[in-house]
Amino acid sequence: MLSPVSRRHFLSSATNGVGTTALAWLLHQDGLLRAEPSKPDLERKTHDLKPRSSHFEPKARAMISLFMQGGPSHIDLLDPKPELNKLDGKPFPGTIKYDNAAQASSKVMGSPWKFRKHGQCGAEVSELLPHLSTIVDDITIVRSMRTGVNNHGQSIYALNSGHTVAGHPVLGSWLCYGLGSPSQNLPAFVALPDPISPPVVGTDHWSNGWLPSIYQGTVVRPREPRILNLDPPAHLKGKPQEDLLELLGKLNKDHLAAHPGESDLDARIASYELAARMQVAAKEALDITGESAAVKRLYGLDDPITQEYGTRCLLARRLVERGVRFVQVFTQNQFWDHHGNIRTALPKSCLKTDKPIAALVKDLKQRGLLDSTLVCWGGEMGRLPVVQNEVNAGRDHNTYGFTNWFAGGGMKAGCTYGATDEFGHHAVQDVVTHHDFHATVLHLFGLDHKRLVYGRNAQELSLVDNRPCRVVHELIR
């Protein structure tokens, strides 16, 4: 005689029978169940910053991003449009995509500044950038950048991570994940923010997103001490600190062995170990007192207007010189966001940055570092060709066509690429999207954007995530 089956037992059995079958069918319908089960990892995945081989021979080994947050006006700096001056004050003969409709105007605004050709390449540069005009034969000007997402945050995310929302790894994190770091005594990825304020979206600029934490950027403060708590307290210096770190290292490794697969824990242990090594290396790298008087003058450290930004540009050179993979130098929040008062505000922004930036390219070149160091200048957008805020004239956002420039790291020198329309509103020739930009940078570092992937939740994710993009080979020497 069969024993009676309780309701609880029946439901329990059903959960492991019919219920499991139904769940499997639903997962299959949603594409969340693989046709074949994935093979388990035989070894625990570890993440570190040891140097790794690229997919093919790289041209660049380090990158310095000079991020002009707010959106420099390309049509007043590097993309002259004579037609705007002809139509100055007249109605715009076309359609404008405004960001701030409340202050919008359809009146054309010509550039108040003159352009001249410079160098053997004959690049046209505004009078606001006299120092940049001296290095045009060493840079490539790209006049056809486009993200097409018309506000600061979304366009910043697009250029940093390839997405228009937060939570994704930025370019610097991807480079460190793909290649590790030549230096084991300094951070692989360093952010140098402005002392006045962080840029829009703040710490997201150096976020590792869902990549392991070891690939996030390290902030070097704009004021002394540039790295807090780098020195141990007096009673721990020397042998006491060595013994303490040895014990801490053993406890951490024992704890990690008991919790395999914890990437955040792995990253924290690696960070502690790096911090110990940085006590000597970081102090030396961030100490500019040994630089010659000539170098300090080159960067504008003798001028209060350029001193602070020049110091951070000099630190960027010192960091890549010592093996740091990726350095990003920021201007303050909305420093280039000239919705109004552009006639005084834009010259002020240029005065602070122009001399130090030109100095950085010259200094890298004379030290033999420019060939292997990619320098990128630009913001998250450009500006519109019409007046915003007629009482105090400025320009609204424009992400449909703007200008960046590049130097070194395998990029062609002394050329201008792409074009916007006759008004500077839309990129119309050889358009370079943020995905194209990422694919091209990875290529310069010897990385195939289709092969640099990270496995997460049964997906293989990348910087471009299968979006349409191209390596812009026309820019590469």
C-alpha cells in the first residue's frame, strides 16, 4: 500500500520536476538559457595590473587625456567658418537643434576672433590659441567629432564609456584591464582634477563600472598633500610598518582563500600592496622641485594664470614617464560652457590652458615620449553657430559636430581631418563618433575592440558593445 503524500511534499516534488521544466522553458524563450551549459572555470579568475600582451604590435603605450569639460567652441578656436561672419546678426538659414530653447535665438553669431594659418601644414587656428599654433605640425585636428546626445552628462558618458548612462567602465579602465600597467609602483590610471571643482558627473570620469575594482582610476589631489596618508605615523615607520604589512598581507590572503572569486576583495588587497610601494614611488613622481627652471617656465609655472594647470600637465608627463598607463587632466566644472559672456569667458579659458598644453606636447617630444604617448584634447561637445542669451551673448550646446585634436601615439601629425557644414553645426564629412574614437584608441594600443571583452552575467561585454564603429585608419600613421 502506498503511503499518503502530503501537500507540502507534492509541491516540493513539483518544484523539482514540472516547475523546473517550466522555468527552463521560460528561460529558453527569453534567450537566457544557453543551448549548452557553460563549462565551469577550472581556476579562480584573478585580476591584477601586471603587463599583458596586446593583440598586435601597439603604437601607443600611454595616454594623456586633456578633458576640457563644458564644451569648447570649435567655431571660435579650430574650425573657422567665414560664412558665419558674413551672416552675423542675420536669421540662420536652416534648422537648429537647440538644447536651451528658453534662451534660444535664430540670429547667426560670427566669431569675434581672427584665424590664421600656421606651420608647414597650414592649419587654421584662432588667435586665442597662440601656443597651440606653434605645435600644429605635431597634431591632428579632427573637425568631425559627434556624439549626438545634447547635454553634458550624456555626452561625457558617451565619450568616456561608450554609453549615455552611468555605471559602465571608462576608457582608462578598459586600457588597464586589457594591458595592465608597465609600473607596479604607481597607479595604472590617474585622474588629476581641478582644485576649484570636479567636472560634471564627478567620480564617474574615473569609474571602473562593473569591471573589477582594481581598474578604477586613482585621484591625485590638486593640492598638497596630493595623496593623503601616504606617510605612516612616526611610531610605525621602518620595521614596525614592515611587520604590520606582512601580517596584514597574510591575513588578507587567508581571508581571500576562504572566499574565492571575490574580485573586490582581490582588488582591495592589491590596492593595499600598491599603497605600500607608492610611499616611495609616488612621492618621487609627484615632486617637481627637481625639474629645471626652463621646464617650469615652459609650462607656465612662473605665471599665476597658468601655474596650477601647468603643474598638472607637468605631473602628467612625469607620471607617463614612470609607467602610468592613462592620465586624465581636467578643467573645472563647466569651465568651457559658455552660454553667455563668451567674449570674455572663452579667452579666459584659453589663457589658463593654452601654454601648458603646448608645453606638454613639446616636452614629450623632446624627451622621446611623444611617439608612444597619445595626447587627446577636447570636451564633450562644441557650440552652436547662433547667439544664445542676446543680452550677454554666448553659444548653446552642439554635439552634432565639434573638434578634438590628437598628438603622438601613432597618430598622423600636421593634418586636419573631417569637416562640419558651412556653419559648423553638423559633422558632414568623415564623421568620427564616440564609438569610432574608442575603436581607434584601442587599435593604437594594439587592442582589437571586438576581442577586448569581459564576461559578465553570461554576456561578453566590450567598450563598443557591438555598436557600429570603425577604426579611423586615415588618422593613423
